[in-house]
Amino acid sequence: MPTTPATAAHSSSNGTADAIMLELVDENGTTIGTAEKLAAHQAPGQLHRAFSVFLFDEQGRLLLQRRALGKYHSPGVWSNTCCGHPYPGEAPFAAAARRTYEELGVSPSLLAAAGTVRYNHPDPMSGLVEQEFNHLFVGMVQEGLRPDEEEVGETAFVTAGELAERHAAAPFSAWFMTVLDAARPAIRELTGPSAGW
């Protein structure tokens, strides 16, 4: 993946990880500061910038991921293709492409902005809170997946009908339906009416 000033500032030549900082925003999505990632998610939560990616195959099936069991937030639950947080100063589009590659080993094609959504979702399991101003992206995946096992426990391509069945039977992230519903107009435009989204 290409290096940008934002990503270069968060890589380390000696292998140690810097504290991960997030952009704090106001209700309009304007940056107002930064906070350490875990601190931003502790109750009651601080409103911060995030992104969510929805990738589809050529049959119009959505790529889901089950979050790895070792993740500190919402481990072991199903969620959208990829989600995360831009580094301070990193464009949400660049962050979405970067993180999709880091987690799943693929570069999305036809990746396009699909609006924003603001929400406040507590996670009952961890006690953490998602206070997010979320940038949505939709696109296609046209290559084989190479998931990072530390990030992704499992993947699945599902139709709209299969998603409904899976959502009724298995735990999903607290934010999943909020971001999916907000992205639906762009998803329908990408997949066409016959896909049923």
C-alpha cells in the first residue's frame, strides 16, 4: 500500500507500535482534536471519525467478516466487510482502502463514497461505546481474499436473503444494521435491483 504523510507518521522502523490516535469531530464532522483509540471508546464515548466498507462480488453478494476473537472491541461477531478509523489527517477514502488491504489482503475496485451516518452504539459485552461520524464506502472485490488472522476470524459472501437469516441466528456488531441501512441507496445503485438490497 502507498505511504502517505498520515500513514508514515503511524509506522515505526523499530517494530514498536505508537499509540493509535483518532480524529475527534463535531456533529458536522469537522475535526476538533484527537484522542487515543481506547479512550475515545470508553463510556460515554467521544465522537470520532470512522469508516465502513461494503464490498460485493459480481453476483451481488456482500462480503461479511467475523471479527477475530482477539480483538478488544466486539470480538467474534459478524460485521460489514471492513470498518475502522482514519489516522488524524488521513482521508477516509484512503483509510478505507488501506484497512481493507491490511485486514483482507485485497484492494477494492470501484470503491465509492456512500454518504455518512452518525450514531451512538454501546457494546454490551465490552462496555465500550461507538460514538462515530462514519464515512460509508461501497465497492467490488474481484480477487481472492488473504485475511489477517489477527483481525479476521472468518469471511462469508451472502445474498440479501442469506444475510437476514444469518443476522437472526448469529451475533453481529452493534453498528452493523445502522451502517448497512445508511449505505443501502449506494448499494442498490452498485448491485442493481435484482440483488435485493
